[in-house]
Amino acid sequence: AANPGTGIAAAKRLLQYLQNVCLHPDNAKYRKLRIGNRIFFESVYSTGARGVLLALGFEENFGYLECGSSEVALNYERLRQISDAMMMVDKTLKLMEESDVGAQP
């Protein structure tokens, strides 16, 4: 299993968060990530994956990274951007896993 804070673990966790947002665009709880959550902090927030979330419009707000207003569902354009990012993260993750397997003795 990948260690928290490594590229593979960060990509997997990021992919999971992005999938949740896309599957539940009208549910604000999936768009509000608590920075104090140990797993989120170690595997996403303290890695380059945080930059992906920020580029997708997540904003730091009172101890959370939030995407969009909690009162309304995400619009189509925002969902498309998140979906596109999800596909790129998935492709990158596959390449990372292949090179990780190839690097092992």
C-alpha cells in the first residue's frame, strides 16, 4: 500500500475526492474538505494535490477547502472541469503505478 504523502497515495485520494464531487454535485458535504482531517491533511493538503484542488476553484475557508457555495449545486461548467481533472489524475496515477512497479527489483 502507498504511504500517505507519496505521489501515488495523493493521486488516489485526490481522485476519490473529485469522484465524490462529481457523483454528488448537489451535496455540499462532498465539496467541503476539512483541513484538520488527518488523512486529508497528510495525503492531499500537504502534497501537490492541494494545488489541483485550488486550480479547480477550491478555496480555503475557516479550516476547510471548499468548492462552490453550499446553497447551490455546482454548475455544468465547474463539473466538466472537475471531471476533466479527474481523467487527467487517473491517467497520471496509472503512469505512476506502472513506473513504480517497473522500479521495484
